[in-house]
Amino acid sequence: MLMLAALSVAGSRPAAAQTDAWRLDADGRYYLFYTGTGRATVPRDETGLARSRNLVTWERVSDKRPVQALGPASAYDQGDVSAVTILEENGLFHMWYEGNGRVVNSDLVTINYATSRDAITWTKYQDNPVLRQGPGDDHGDLYAPIVINDHGLWKMWYTGHDDRGRYGLMHATALAPQGPWTKSSDTFIFYPGDLFPCELWKEQGIYYLLYMQSDTGFRQILLATSIDGVRWIHRGSVFEPAPGRAWDSRTVRWATQMHVRGTWFTFYNASGPGGRAIHMAQSQARYGFVSGGTGKPGPPLDPGAEVSGATVRIGWLPPASGDPPLGYRVEIGRQFGAADVAVVDVDADAREAAMILPEGRYFARITAQNAAGTGPPSHDVAFTTLACGSPPDDPLITWRGPVPDATDVASTVVRCEPSTFGCQAASWIVEAGSRPGLADLAVIETTETRASLRLRPGSTAFVRVRGKNGFGIGMPSTERGITTAK
């Protein structure tokens, strides 16, 4: 088995399980942890380390012996020591890893902890394992831990192996890296299929997960996102095998990433006609490059919904990854992930879309589009509209004129633009007064969004418009002064 894991700095986890790549500032080199299997009669996994100055040529630090070796007979990690995740904080390196308590024929895998001052010599925690089998969906084994420090709370995601043979994502938290760890649930928190997490990070309040699925033959690195780290949404494939008979044309596994001088480098374990090896891909975006890059935009960020009565305004921020969008699509449905209510396309410079919906509960998401296609969707945002039971919001007004006619009376056409928010108007009331706030010159009610005012030359009128519906007359628009020529 060939696994990879990249070491990270200051709580930013670059990888799970089987490849960790990381640059140690103290010596200017990049460090790559990996899991290797020797030529013994009963092959067992141990953790090795390589380092490089250029990310291409690597030197094995663990040429003589692994940096994380098997435990003694009958130990919790006598069978395998693999799938490491590593964080560095304040000069101390933290490692969480799989330990298999069995040597042949079966697994009894737990999650364990070790520390180091130089990333080479490691001390195993005396009270290992730090996370053991539970009564639920990790009753069989616990694989592939990923850990981040989220504002002082340590959070772990791992694969649980249940009694039915399934492999799904599970979650635990702790106040210290060694625990005690508390599981958020005895059941899988995410199970799109048999999965193993590869990489997890948090950005602008959103959790991102790269994972692979064994039940689909490890043919893709997939993306999921979450707003709380517990409820996850599958977002599609972000990396796939190369075409033809390339060396990585069969499987891609255990992706881990490192950011170097504005470029994301992804190390991954792949197989093809020539066997299995570690390779590297690079991209300007952290994800969204399938087989070298599709050119699609990434998902729009920070979706939100602002509701007033029956009107909702959906807003978002542009994608931070992928190629630039040429437009956006807003999908609204009555269920999570559905688009059975409305689909609205807007231009690339738009950051919101407003619409009126019947009273009810809805879910919305946004995708970005360009010539290469449609990128992955944003998170779903939930909102509830109400029956409209209030007067309309204030409109915007514009006008054309004044234009004098044959009787020296100037005609001014006032136009109103209904508010895209709040309850809608059945008619419009145009008020004109000789002073601000007055309506002593004209009061015109119309169902049209335009009305004609006739003013004498040399006069000034202060004009405002209000909307009216069955619940009353709304607030006035901003008042505008109109002066006619003498």
C-alpha cells in the first residue's frame, strides 16, 4: 500500500492519510510523509519520510528505518502504522495515525497520537489509542484521521467501518490534541458511498473536504462542503485519472496539497499500466482541475437570503477558484438541492437576484458558468417567505421633461420603478406639492408605472410616489424637486 501525507504549519491541515507535503522553514526543504510496505512475507504498513528542495527530486530520510515504526508484539499498532495527518504549532509537531492491532487476515484499527520537535524523531503518546471502536458505525475500525485546530477546538474527521462492511465519515472533537476525544455521533455523518478522507480545510467559514471512494474503484478525487463540519454536501469530482495508457490512467488516491508561491501542488498516489507511484499536479486553484483543468469556475461564495414578506433577495460573492465566470444561475427548490421552483440566470457582474415567491420554505444555491461549462454549486441557503400582509415598500422615481406645450404648461412624465423587495403594489399614487411634503398641486393614482404632471412655467414642484395595495399605502419614494423654465 502506498499512502501520502503532507505536513502543515500553524493548524492548516494540508492532507489526510497518505501523503503529507510541507515546507519546514528551519531548513528550507519540503517534507513528504508516506506509507510504504516492505518485502516481508507478511507485508505491513509503516510511515516513511522524504524531503526535497524543489518538489521534484526527493531524498528518503527514512532510508534505514521508518520514522513511525510498528509497535511491539500485541501492541495496538503491531500490524500497521499508516495514514498520518500532521500539524505544526509553536515548534511542536503533532501526528495522528492509524494503528492496526492485528498482523494478518483482519484489521483492528484505532487512531493514535505522537509528537516530535524535528518531524523526524517521534514519541508515541503513552495512553494510545486516543480514539477506539464505538458501539455504532465505527464498531469495526477507524481509518484515515484528519485533524484541524479550529479556533482552539481540535476537530477530527475519520472513516468508520461498520458491521455491514460500509466505510463512512465520522467526526470527533477535543480540547487538547491527545484528547479526550468526543464523537459527535455514533453514526456516519456523510456516506455518499464507501469513502476515505484525503484533505480537509476551513476557508471563510466553510469546510472543504477532498475524499475518495473505494466502491467506485478510486477513479476520482471528490469534493464536499459543509457549513458546520458535520452536515456535508457532495460537490462533484475535482481530479480524475489521465486518459489513455498514462501511468496514472487507472486510479488516483490520497491527494494532499501544498501552496507554494501562488501555486497549489497536489501530490497523489496513482496507478496505471506500469504499477503504482506518487506524482504531482499543479493548479492556480485549490480544486476544480479535472485531468489537467476544465476551465470551469469554482463555486460562488457566501450565499445568503434576505426575506421581506413574499420577496427574497439571494446574494453571493464571486468564486475564489477556477476560471472567471461569464454568468451565474440561481436555483430555488422546495427541498435541499432541488430546483423545482425557479431557475434564474444573471450576468457576471451581478451579485444578487430578487424574486417574489408564495408563502413557504425554500432552498437556494448558485452556480457560476463560463464557456467551459457550469462549475460546482455553492452551499444551499434555506429561507422562508411569508404571505404579503403589508403595504408596498417605497419605489424609485425618474422623470422626463419638463416639456412646455402650446398653452405654456410644462408636461413632466414621472416614472416609478417598483421596489424589488417587500410587498408589491396594485397601483401608484403620484403626489406633487409646492413645498416638501405637501400634495397641494396634484395627486394622481394610476395602475401604470408612469404618470404625466402638468406644471406652470417658472414653478417648482416637489414630487414623490407611493405604492398602494390591499393593506394600505406604503412609504413615499425619495422626494425630487422639479423646476420648469419661465
